[in-house]
Amino acid sequence: AWVTAGIKVVPVCASVGLARMVERAGATAVVAEGGESGGHVGDASTMALVPQVVDAVKILVIAAGGIGDGRGMAAALMLGAQGVQVGTRFLVANECTVSEEYKERVLKAPFTTTFAKKENEGAPVEELEQMGAGALRKAAKDGNYEEGSFMCGQIAGMVHERQSAAEIVDDLVNGAEKLLKEAPAWVR
């Protein structure tokens, strides 16, 4: 029904199979999101997933997961993506409405030690899921650092300052453009 209504749908996919399926269902484009992302959607890395999805579908492919600067954007374009989706870096944007505590934790590249410890000890999936129930809201809206889950992608270690969304976009695009213009020096 959404296709006939003219609604553009761009699903997030963590596998080639899912990307093919949503293309058959009429998706406008697909976000090929690697496990480096804050959404933690799958095990495949962005570097491995994006070119496989690009080769498998005819619709536009947007790369996501671990992209936070011009280098990541340039790499995604070289892998065949037509664009990028960036999440973690925008968590600290001036315009982002997550709690100040959340922003500070992203800037400090947090690692949830209690969750990791329980996971490493072999805690059942149900127990781990219970720890996360409502935890993102507690972190993002309430700034509850004791019970909140401050989700972000692996790129968080490269996020060091607050900026406006426009400054972040400019940095991504200008950084990628500079690298791509210099790329011919690598080919003889």
C-alpha cells in the first residue's frame, strides 16, 4: 500500500538477504548498516557489508555504522554507497535533544561495564534484555546514568567536541571531498 501511495521507504538492513527482500518489496533505497553502529543491528562490519549490498541491489545504498568524519564518508562512497547515515556524531550536536549527561558520556566514549561483565559471564539473553528495557529512554531523556543505556556507535572514540549539525555536515562533506580529490595520487 505504501508503494502505491508514493511513500518513500528506506529500511535499515544488516544483511544482503534483507536488502534484496526490501528491494523486492519496493523500497526506495536501503541503509546498509554494519555492526559498528549505535543501533547494533548485526555482526557484519560496514566495510564488508556495503560493497556486497551495492552489488546485490539496484536501488540506492546508504552506508551506516562507524562513519563519523570525511574519511568514513569517502570510504563509504568508494565502497559504492551513494550516501551515508551518521548517528553517533550527531548525538552531541547542539540541536540534539538528548540529555546533557548522554552527550557527556558520548564525548567520553563510554563502555557499559555492568552489561559487558554480565554478558561475558554468560548471563541469559532474557536478563540482558531486561537490563536494557526502557534504559535508552532513561539515558536520553532523563540523564539517568545509573540505570540508563547510553547507546552509541564504535565511532564515539572519535567524537571530541560539540558542534552544530551544520558544522558536522560541513566537516563530513568537506573532509570526504578533500580526500577524494587527493585520491589520484595513490594511483599510478
